Amino acid sequence: MAARSPAHGCGSGALLGRFGVLLQALLALCAFSTLMLKRFKEPKEERRPWRIWFYDTSKQAIGALFIHFANVFLSDLTEEDPCSLYLINFILDATLGMLLIWLGVKVVSWIVQHKKYTYLVFGEYGDPPQAAAWIGQCILYLLIMVFEKTVISLVLLIPGWTKLQQILLGYIPSPQLELILVMLVVPFIVNAIMFWVVDSLIMKKYKQKDSLDISGSIESPRARRTEESQVLLSPDIDLDQSESDQDVLGLQGMNQKMKQPSYQVVI
């Protein structure tokens, strides 16, 4: 039986063909280069060590690979144009899916903090960093991705997506041009934004990590700035206090001299 080939768009198996795989490899290289750029854009005092950066970004890599191959698999399940189906999946992942990822990270972070699972807090790996903490966080993040993809798949069951497929890519006559747009151009732009946002969300705990004093209380950056200001001003305060003390002592000495009785020698 001949492979199905729609009147418009790419045919069956085009996403996993030689040209499609080449585009996907190029997409992965370009998309993850944005995370490298983001690291060098961070302020030097907040820039993560390479090991911490790898732990943070590898979670996104695992999640992105899962979402990508799930979209490729779902796009070949029907008789429709797989390129347009992949694009619809991708757009939903970048909009509704982004909201679900944010919600999932917030819920999971609240649970692990409430249960005091320190090594499962996103961005916290211990000192020195522990690979076990990274593995646990990867599993949690992958579960969030599974939840997000499940919800998106249920949304795709709603009727009406076929008309959107025809509107999105029906005007492109060349299947290869459609494949380039679907697998490289649009995903690179959207993935760059998503990786940047999700990386900031995952590393937020590490960036705003407050220092602990001896008693174990949290010292915020604002409190540290206030304390530093007080230290800088303390010599002037001590000088003013010493001058005031000298003035008071001088006045007391004059009062004592005035209160001393005067003796006259009578001859």
C-alpha cells in the first residue's frame, strides 16, 4: 500500500525522515544555545557554576525531548497532515502547556518545602552538589511534563482542530518549506523564549538564596544592606556620642566646682 500523501503539507513519516531528523538536530543545537547565552547574560555575582548550570538545564533538556517525541508520535496517529498536527501540538505546549508547567512547578515546590525535602527543591543540590538531588528533581520535572502533555492531548480531542490545520499551513505549496517552518523556524523562536522563562523559574531559588546566620534565621539581601549601612555609619555615630559624653562631663565638672564651698582664711 502506498504511503498516504495529503494534497497539501508533508507526507507520512516526513518528521522522522532524513531531512526531518537533520532539522531536529539543528533545532536542538540552536535552542539549547539560548541557555548558554542566558548564563553569560547573568550578573557575575549571580552566575551559576558550570555544574549547577548543567543540573538546571539538563532537566529542561529531558522534558523538552519528552515533549518533542510525544508530539512526533501523536502527529502520525491520524490521516491528517503530520506537520500541521505537530505545529498545533507545539503551539498548545507553548501557551496552555507553559501555564501548566508553571502551575506544576509551583505546586511541587510547595509540597517539597512543606515536607522539608530539601534536595527536591528545584535549584537546590546541596553543598557540595549531590547527583542524587539532581536525579530526584529530574524525575519530578518529568512527571510535570507528563501531566502537561496528558492535558494537551485531551484538549486536542475537542472537535474543530482540523479547520485550524488548514488555516495554519494550507497556503504553503512546498512540503520541505513547511517542514522547515514547523521543525526549525517556529520551534526555535518559541523554544528560546520557553527555555529562558523556565530556566528562570527553576533557578529562582538558587538566585535568591538567602544566607543563614548562626542562629539559623534567614537574612534577606535588604537586611544585609541595612546592616552594612549601619556599619558604615557607626564611626560617625561613635564620634558624635564621644563628643556628647565629653560635653556632659565638662558641664558636670563646672557644676561641681560651683557647688564647692569657698573658705576664707581669717588672720
